[in-house]
Amino acid sequence: MSEQRTAVVGAGRMGTGIAHGLLLAGAHVTLVDSTDAYVARGVEAVRRMTGRSVDKGATDGTVDEIMGRLSGATAAQGPFDLVVEAVPEDPALKLDVLSSLEPQVREGGLLASNTSSISIDELAAGLRAPARFLGMHFFNPVPASSLVEVVRGSATDQDAVAAARGWVEAMGKTGIVVADSPGFASSRLGVAIGLEAIRMLAEGVASPEDIDQAMVLGYRFPIGPLRLTDLVGLDVRLGIAEYLASTLGERFEPPALMREMVARGELGQKSGRGFYTWDD
């Protein structure tokens, strides 16, 4: 991957995690966001992640050597071998960003969306070359997760899927291939469990801690559904649930408690309060 040029668009929690993974795979990475301040904050986040990886012996080289392959920008200037869009889960925003990125992908390169629920075919509708476009759904937090969903749209060619799996393997992760369907595999199942956990909390079935312990100890989940919702962000999961409800039916209708918490600004870890209280 040492000669591969990549770009990650969106310097938030997911985008910086993806950029960190690509750096550790040996690629050159451009981290893109809308302002210099966002870019600088994202670059610093990648530096912290890289420092932890070096301290753990998870990668060769020094922090400065690895970070020497990272640059920040407010616009993507290709050509790139891989471009990953990692902006918020807003279909209109993603369509706009993806259409602007497509000319920056070299011939034969890949354009990918990190969407966790939006239809790949819907996003591909605004592209000239949908055969080289697919979903690469990374999981939060990216450095600690081992799974990536490679989402194949109806126009995605098999070579693009194979190339995406190659990138995933180079990042030390496992890729599963899923067909384009609302929520794909992971979000559809994960959100269903999370919504039911919120309904149980609202009904007074058990405390957040005990609901989570039931799944961690009883079903060997690495983290409980309410704590996971706090990490992902209640607002993010609300948006996914609303999308799934609109496509798959009322069984994904968000509980009233979830809407009330988002309205109060109780978004989980990023706001300091959700189903749990979070310190810095």
C-alpha cells in the first residue's frame, strides 16, 4: 500500500479512525473537512490514535514517520486510488459530497461511502460510474473494531468488491459482503436490539446497567446495547432508526424516550450524558 493515495472526507470520529487505519496499512492519506479548524482537530486525533498504536507495538515506525504520510485539506485533490466518504448520515449531504468526489478518483479506483444504513443504490444515482462505488461500513471505534461491511450496490462490479476487501484486509480487519438493503446486516440487527433495550428501559423492566449486563454476560456481547448507543450517539441512532422505519416499517419506529433524550441534548458520550453519565 506504500504507493497508494487515499482520501477520507469527514474528519469526525469515524473519518479519523478510518484515516488512522489506512495510515497503518501503509497508504498515503489526505484527511478532508470543510474548515481548517476541523481538519486540524482531525489530524490531531489521528496523531493521538497513532501514538497509542506505536505504544502498543501494533505498528512499525515512529509516530512522526507514520504521520508523514498524512496531510489535511479543505478540498480533495486527486487522483486517488481510494476515497472514503465519512460525513454525517444525511442522504442529501452524502449525494452532494460523493458527486463532488467522483472526479478525484483515478480510473479503476474506488469511491466508497461509510454509511451505516442509507441505500448504496440511492447514493449511486448521482454518480457517472456507479460500478466503482460501494459501501465500506466501518464500526465505532474504528481502531478497536475488526469488522467492515462491504456493501454491494446493484451496479457495483465484482472487481470493485474484491478491491474493497483487499483494502479491508490490509487494514487488519475482516470484510463481509452484503447486498444493498436498508440497514445492511449489522445496523439492521444492532438497531433492532438497541431500540428494544430503550423500550424496556422506558417500561421500567430493568436499569440501563442491568439491561446491558444481560446481553454482555448472557449472550457474550462485548458491550451492552444502551452503552453502545451512547458511544454511537443517540442522535445518530435516531436518524438510522427513522430511515429504517421509513423503509422497513413501524417495527423500527424510534421509542418516545429516545426522541425526548435527543431533544434534551442527551446524546451519549459526546454530550457527557445519555443512558450513562460520561466524564472527559
